[in-house]
Amino acid sequence: MSEGNKNAAQRSIVYCRARITKDEPLRYISHLDYASLMQRAIRRAKIPAAYSEGFNPHMKMSFASALSVGVTSDAEYMDLELSEMMAEDEIAECLRPALPNGVRLLGLRIMKGKPKALMALTDEAGYEILVPLRGAFPEAQAAIGAFNAAKECMYLRKTPKKTREIEVRQYICGEIQAEAAENDLLCIRMAIRITPGGSVKPQEILTLLCEKFGLPVRAETALIHRCGLFCGGKELLSAGEVKP
């Protein structure tokens, strides 16, 4: 392909970023299944997605930080390459009725030039946990206060391949907050750093709070919800845009 044809092909590619949800009906599906649902929705919507070349072409789409099974979210971000230009409102109008139950479109924009990869951009995630209390609220406040005051907190992460100890305070932005909610529930809010060297899951922080700080909750029935993903304090819908 000549240089002129290469430039023309590059100009024809459009980069679209969407903020979508993973609601209660989809709480227990995997990230791969969630991605497959979105691919089918895009095909139903007849949006002109770009595909890779080769023997097994695949839709050119990518996501930000993968969500754990059992966690819902208002902050799933998806980048999609289009093979031809479409207006933002036209894409949204086509996509919304094609989305499966449990996915809502919260925002969408055409990016200027090729954006930086979502996974490389994401450096912080916000979570909210609703969990039944087993004791009094002041006990829960004291446990979380002790965690916030600790300079170092070690967690033993066990996987099928290995077990290792990690220091989790380095991944917590600010302090964990907690307040009493209706129906004897405790609402816990935390912001977690996502770094090239690793991160922690909100489930791991909750386990640590219970086992080492005596948080009086029924952790096994906790409902975890991701509220936001950020880059340098900005929401990802407008982050990482580069000049064409």
C-alpha cells in the first residue's frame, strides 16, 4: 500500500468511546461474556465497526480495567473503532435499543485522533459496598478508623498458582469512608489506585477489614458496585485524547 493510501485508510478510521453500565441482571457474568454481549449489540445496531485482518477477524474494541464477577458498575468504558464516520447522536440512537438487559449507555463521544488505550489510562477506581451489619455502627466506624490510621496493612493473596503477601495501603486513595444505611446495612466507599505494578480488589480490602480490624459485617453477602474510573482525576470519557 502506498503512503498516500495508508494515510487515507488511517483517516477513514473513527474512534468512539462509550460509558456503559453492568447492572444487576449481569452481576455474575464474566468480563469475556460481557464483551461478547457488547459485540452482539453492536452488530444488532448495524454500527460499522472496524475488524482486524487475517484468518480470524475480530471487532476492534477494548475496555478499561476488567470488572470482577459479582460486581456491578456505572463506569464501564469501551473504545470502538468504526470503519466510517457516524455522528455521536446517531450512534447512540442505534445502540441504545440494541443493548441487552443490564446495560445502559450513559455517555458517548467521537474521539479526536487515536486515543491512548483505556487500560493504560486508568489509574483510579471508585467503589461502593453495601454490606449487612453484625454489630453496632460505632464498632464499624472504629474498625475502619483503625485501618485508615494504619501506616501499613498486609494482605495474603492466594491464587491457584501462588500465594504472596501484598501491602494494600499503598493502593488506597485517601481514607475509606463508611455510613449507616437503611435496613441495617453499612455503606463503605473507597478509591483504589491502579498502577503498572498492580492494585487491589475491593473484595480483598473488605476481607482485610473483617479479619484484621474486626469489621462487624456479613462480608459474604456484600454487594460491590464500581462508581467511577479515572485518569488523573478525570473521567475516562474525555481522558487520553490526542491530536490527530
